[in-house]
Amino acid sequence: PTTIGNLARLRKLGLYAMKLSGSIPTSIGKLTRLELLYLDSNELDGWIPSELGRLSHLKDLNLHNNFLVGTVPNELSLLLKLKRFWVSNNLLSGIFPS
């Protein structure tokens, strides 16, 4: 839900294998303290929101095994603390931004 952006102090969000569908809400970009985001093994579709580039504390981002399309947004290259990024088993194209 779009109201997830109201959880401003959240540091870890693990919603993996929960049969979630629809697109990733852009309001996740408001979770600026988030360090771990696991949305893998769901039925999420649409684009990876560029707003995820605002998550400056993010260390792990797992979007593996969904139905995401398009390219990885350039804004994700701003995630300087990102150590692990999983996006395999989606419908993505293009190259990872440097």
C-alpha cells in the first residue's frame, strides 16, 4: 500500500514469498532509514521505482523472482552503501547503472 511511506523509522522490510501483486509503491522511497528491503519471490510487476534511489542507508535490495520490467533505474547508482542487489528472474532489460 502507498501508506507504507509513513513508516519513516523502519530499518528492515521483509515481504518475501507473500504472493504480493501489483507494482512497488513509490512511497517506499520515503523510508530513508531503510537498510534491508526484501520483496523477492512475489508477483510484483511494473518498473523498479526510481524513488528507491533515495534510500541512502540501503545495504540489501532483493527484488528477485518477480515480474518486473524495464531497466534498472540510474538512481540506484546513488546507493553507495548497497552491498547486495538481487534482480534475477524478472523481465528486466539493459545494463546495471554504474
